[in-house]
Amino acid sequence: MTQKKTLASLCAGMLTMLAPLAHAQSNTAPTVAAASAQTPDQLINRLSNELLDAVRADKSIQAGDTKRVLAIVDERVVPYVSFQRMTSSAVGRYWRQATPEQQASLETEFKTLLMRTYAGALSQVKDQTVVIKPSRNLPEDEEQIVRTEVRGGSGEPVQLDYRVEKSPSVGWKIYDVNVLGVWLVENYRNSFAQEISKGGIDGLIAKLSERNKSAASRK
């Protein structure tokens, strides 16, 4: 059970606990260009294996170096994630009620929350592998679900699925992740709605900020 929880934590972070979208660095441009010709399954398979290989080879990440985690994610994953859509979907109907400044604050705090969780999850990577399951999508679908399993050690395989959307810039971008049957955005939408009902959008921002500061103080 412990190993399954570890795998679930890793999966929850994998390719989702990312900084807001930014321009790809020049040394990743060829990879981004090549990705435009890949299918969603091929993209997820490549990103997963590249990230796992990089983590296993980096002792600083395994020791919980948050700055190194950010660097790896910025370099290898950020160009392929629609973090703005993830944040707006998690906030739900309240997103349109938020001012541009509030939206920016929500993205910043949500990113920080996810990244700190991600840093801890990445330190647990050892012999895990990602297996792509048969696709149920049609080639012309502009939004698809990529179904995978994370396997490793003696634990049971962990379901890890991705929702992706067609992007004119890099081919496909991830906008939600399903871990063990629970979609990340939907899970956060429920908790965010509760906070907003109690303290409004500013209350949610304050709650996220408080959690992030508390986490930072334990480092």
C-alpha cells in the first residue's frame, strides 16, 4: 500500500504540477518543432520517459531540490502543458468573475502549490516505467485522452490518463490528468468552490498563499 501511495503521488505530479506557460528556451526549440508531428500517444510516451530518465540521473532532484525540479520541468515539459486552461477550469464558473489581477494571482499560487508537491514526488522515482494503453480516440479528434499505466517494483500498476488538446504551436498540450480514476482539475474545482463560497476569490488566493508559505517554511 505504501508503494502504491508513492506511485499515486508521483503520478499526481507528473506533467501537471508545472509553472505557467512560457516560451520554450532555445535549446528545446527543435524538440517542440518535432512534437508538432507526433500523435498524443507518442508525445506522452516521449515526455514521460525523458522526464523519468532525467530524474533518475539527477541526484539533486532525488534529494528534493525544488530549483532543480523547476529547471527540468521548464526545459522538458512546460511547452506542452496548457496551465492557464487547467487553472481556469479548476476555478470553474468563478474564473470569469475574477479580475485579471486575481486570475494572475490564482495561477501563481496554484503553480507554487503544485510545484512543491511535485518536488517531493519526484524524489521517489526509482524503477518506474510508463506504459501507453491502446487509444480510443479518432485521429481527427482535436481533444483526446491518452491512457497510461505507471508500473514499478512489486506494487500494482497505477492508472494515469491525460486530457490533451490540439495546439497550433506544439501539436498537443496537456490540460488535465487522471490519477486512479480522479481527474485533477475536477478534484481541485470542488475544493476551490468551497473556499470561494466562504471567502470569495480573494479568500481562495489567501488560502493558497498560506499553504505555500507554510510549505516553504518547512524546507
